Amino acid sequence: MKHNKVGSVMTTEVVRAEYGTPFKEVARLLADHRISGLPVVDEDDHVIGVISETDLMVRQAATPDPYEPPRHRFGLAGLTRGARRQAVKAKARTAGHLMTEPPVVAHAEDTIVQAARTMAQRRVERLPVLDEENRLVGIVTRRDLLQVFLRPDAEIRTEVIDEVLVRTLWLAPSGVDVSVTEGVVTLAGHMERRTETEIAVSMTRQIDGVVGVVDQLTYRLDDAHLRPDEPAVHGVADDWLRKL
């Protein structure tokens, strides 16, 4: 089974900045391209940080208001690590001082599931995408990753039959009834072994575009006690048995 890769949905024309790019140029890049963030790269196209609109707002918020009384200023040494970073950004004149580091990135060969998990865990809206030499080749956003859920039901059904039932479990295409409605896959039918039903459900859940799986499978033999000395199925499915 092959997952869609980040490289298949990323944008390859990436708006970027360098360490010495002036603050106003960064703001212009974001405004002109109507984007909310961009990566910062070195001379070898390695990503060294990222800049978001929030970083620019920190700089703007620190601009003194002539109508407010002066506030007591603390030295950087008396601040927490996070506060020191904010203080540096507040005075930033270049992308290098404005950026957040280390950057959260993805690789072109990562699956869409991996990239989505990274975004959710790190609470970011975009990921610079790197090649095998860790050089910038694209950028992927949450909207890009959501494209996977636009896969037609018929396409999902075909993949379940071809990749799960036929190639992995070596079953006839008509052996299990597969129906897909709005991304929800229903598997119905009678299989020989319990482990086969577990593999079918587990693999189907991991197919790109699947929202959920309704398990209506039954089995003749409960072969759970046979593992690992006597696997229920052989070949490609052996690896899946060890993961269950």
C-alpha cells in the first residue's frame, strides 16, 4: 500500500527570505504574495528558520506609543528564554533576527499523514519541505494536506480492493463487499480467519482519504492464539500481523 507523499501536494515555487533580508522586505513579500509565513534559508538553500505574521506583529507591537507613559524596561538577562526571544524579535531589523528557530519541517518523501501529525503536534500552519539533501524544494500548508480528503469514493474503493484484499490478503475481489460513502468505508462479508479481518480493517484505515471504517466482517476461525508460531496468512501480510 502506497500513501500519497508530501511531494505530491506541496507548492514548489516557494517565497523565501535570507538571513539578512530587511524587515520591510519580509513584510512586502508576505503582503504581495498573500501568504502568512515563509522560510528563511542560507546560501545553500538549507532552511534555518521560519517567519510568520505573528513574528511581524511582535515587532509592530513593540513600537512605542507616543501617547502612553514610558514603561519600565528590563534587561535581557532578567528575562526568561522565551521572553528574551520575544525581546530580540521586537527589535528585529532583518529576517535572521525575526525568524523562529529551529524550523519545523517535512521531507518530500514523508506521507501526508506524517505531515498532518507534525502540524497538529507542533501547532503550525505550514511546513517547509526538504529533499534528501535537506534543501528547500517546496512548502505544504494545511489546505494542501486536506486535498487527500477530496479523493472520489470510487477511487478509494478501488484501492481497498486492489491493495488490501487482492495484493495483501490474496483474496478474490468479490470475496468481501466494499462500499464507500463520503469517505467512510464499509467492509462486509465472511472471511476465513480473524487475523485477516484485523488486517483488512487496519490497512483500510490508513488509506489516504478514508474518513472512517465500518467493520461488518465475520470469520470462521479465531486464530489469535496461533501467533506468532503459526501466522494466519503468509507473504506481504506477515508484516501486518506483527504490527497488530
